[in-house]
Amino acid sequence: MLIAWGVSCAADILCWDTSTEDPATWPLLVYNRDDNLWRHYDCGVVEFFVRVIRAEFDDCPLGDLSFWGTSSALFLNEAEQRHRLAQGQDPWTGEPDPYTGMSWS
């Protein structure tokens, strides 16, 4: 049995193969919609995403290349993103935001 736990921006499906009783041994399966193929990865979720970010697989397992080979990742919750914008910073780079104070309405 498969348990779907995630979907990528490209509508790829990320699952665990629960055919064994021990969740620590469940491999990760990815259905890549671009290739129309299921692929098996013997690693956990954290290792999988670290390897995607570091481009350590032969090919990107996901149809969306946004994180492929970025070498590091940044997580911002909504409150921190708003705080950085209010400080005049680009939330993702920390650099001054050239659009600070502009109205888009």
C-alpha cells in the first residue's frame, strides 16, 4: 500500500511504500508526471530533499527544478516574511528590496 504525503509544484506525487510493518524501512516513491514513471528511493524524506537541493541524484527526481542544485534552502514562515518586507528587505536574499513602499493597487 502507498501513502501519498506530498505533491510537488509540477504535480509529482511523493509517497511511502508501506509494504513492510516498520515505518523506518519504508522507501520513498516519486511519481514524476513529466516522465509518467514511478521511481524508488531508499532514503527518508529529509535525506531525499537534501539530495535534491544538493543535486546528488543522477537526475532530478521531480518535474519542477526549483530546488534542484540550489545547495542550500531557506524556510520562512509567513510572519518572518512579512517582518522582513516591513524592514525593507527582500525576504529571500536579505538585500534591500527595491520595491519597498510601492503600491500595486
